[in-house]
Amino acid sequence: MALEISNAEGCYINTVSGESYLDFISGIAVSSLGHKHPKVISALHEQIDKHLHVMVYGEFVQKPQIEFAQLLLEQLPASMEQIYLVNSGTEATEGALKLAKKYTQRTKLVAFKNSYHGDTHGSLSVTGRDIYRDPYLPLLPDVHFSEFNSERVLDLIDIKTAAVILEPIQGEGGIIPAEKKWLRSIRKRCNECGVLLIFDEIQSGFGRTGKLFAFEQYEVIPDILCIAKAMGGGMPIGGFVSSTKIFQTFKFDPPLNHVTTFGGHPVSCAAAYANLKELLSGNYLQRASEIEQIVKSTLKSRGIVEVRGVGAMLGLEMENRDVTEYVVNYCFDKGILLGWTLHSNTLIRLAPPLIITTEQLKFVLETILESIESYY
């Protein structure tokens, strides 16, 4: 889009040339509390005045890391006892894969077609799109792919498998929710074979689906949880969460066998703590569900194949590429930022900030319908 940004606040991004755009994709599911939330900004200023980076992650006791970790783990199931903080989503995936292989002493990984877990080598190895994988082959060996929501995956999960990695709601693959019965069957099969189940909630986490994490919608608890994006309120941070028992394997052979310099950066952790406190204290989770209801009840028109997803993590499936492109460009000209997903040219991503007003929401939806009517 080549927009030169001057500032951003609330639901709006402003350019140096004076245009203002309503951000309906939240920086790709990052700015769930909008841009420049005052409580996040205040926490940033407070921490910056104390210190920035002081030591490789884990060497010193740093209050922002502790406060954030404690608050987050209080919201999670008892089996999720520790978090390892990193800088991004793909780093969280990398750490989770290493942890699963180290703990199980196995190499086989099971992943899904049309999935997206990041662009570094390990994450790309379990990403299910050949167009992104092929230029970098060979990637990790012993990775096996199945169709999403297919029972055939159960045959791939065996005693040689270290982990199954999946998104409870495929994001870049087209906003495709897992079927509850299917997800529970995977959990059962993993238990039977001693396989770790990794949930990538990098995009679906921190309130976007109407729960703090999407796995709560399914009542299925993973062994390892990968998080990032909306975690930092706009600051770069990621993490992977698991049990103390599983994390113990990172302490030996060799000691300190997974380290990071900038992971758990105190400024990012201060922002993440303020962001999480605000998410828990407001009605944001309920608002995500309200957004889903309004969007699904409003977006009914020729040209629209389906509106799918959960909470404020929604996808608008159009009839073809041409109408999709037309709608995105029409809305852009009207001051609304929409986007396509990586793996689909007929799906428009709908991921508004959870602070969006009903008036703003209706303006976007009415403009989308207006664009479709204009196209046809």
C-alpha cells in the first residue's frame, strides 16, 4: 500500500499526507486494544525510565518479566506452569518444536496443509504451503502433513511422533476453525501415543475469539502453547508455554540449550503486562463475540460465499479473486484497511480492534456491502 505513516491512535492510522484509515485488520491481529492504548503507552514510558536491555534472558531477575508471566499463567490451566519469552511468533514455534523433540526424544512431526507457523526454517518446515516451502528445500526431515479437519491424521500419529502442531483456527489458511470433535480426537490420540500437542495461538490468542485463548472454546488443552501478536499491545514479543516437567529437558544435555538475547525484553514485557491487565479488566472478550454476531448478521449479499470464524477473527469468503480485490480497493478508497490472507485470494480478513465502536463497525460493513453492490 506504500502508506507513509505519521501516527496511529485508537482504530485509526494516519499518513503524512493527511489521509486517515480505519484499521480493520489490527496490524494483522496485533493491535487488539487499538493503536497507542494509553495504559500500554504509560507502561512503556515507566519502564523506559528504569532500564532497557540489561542481560541475556533468564540471567537476571527482571520485574516486568515476572509480573507478566505470573498474570498470564494465572489465566491458564494448571498444567501450563512456565513460559519461555521470545521476540516473535516464529521464534515461539521454533522453541516449541525443539522442546517437543527434546522431551520425547523423537523426530517425527505432524502438521496440516494450508497451515502457517512462521517463515524461519523450523516454522516453515511445518507450514503447509509448498509455494512458500519449495524455494528453501530441504527443510526439516520427518514432517508429515494431513488435511485439516480430516480423521486421516489419526493414522499419522504414532509412537514415533514427537508432536502434532496446529492452529485451532487456521489463520492465513482461510480463517478455518477446527471441528470440536476432531480436535478432541487428536488430543486423545496424542495421549495414547505419548505425543505432545502444540497449539499455535499466535493469531487467535489474547481475546480475539471471545476467550483469552481459542483452546478454551474447544475445552482441549495443549501440551505446548505458542503465543505472540496481540500479546505485546503493539510491541514485539512472543512466547511458548508448557509444564515444568516438559521444560526441565531444556536444562541439560547441554545446559542452557535454548537461549535468547532479547527475548523477554523488559520494555516489551511491561507493555504485555499492561495489555493483559486491560484485556482482563474490560469487556473486550464479550465485545469480540458481539463483533462476530454483528458481522455475521449484516454481511449477507450476492458475491459473499460465507462469513466464517470465531469472535473478531473472521474471514469473508468471496465468489472470486476479482470481486475480492475490488472490495478491498473500494474500501481502501473510502478510508478502510482490509486485507487478504496469505494463502487465499478470495478471502478478506476481518480482524478489527476490540475497541471498535458499533458505529465504526457498521460503517465498515455498510461500505463492504456498498462495494459489492457497485461491483455487480
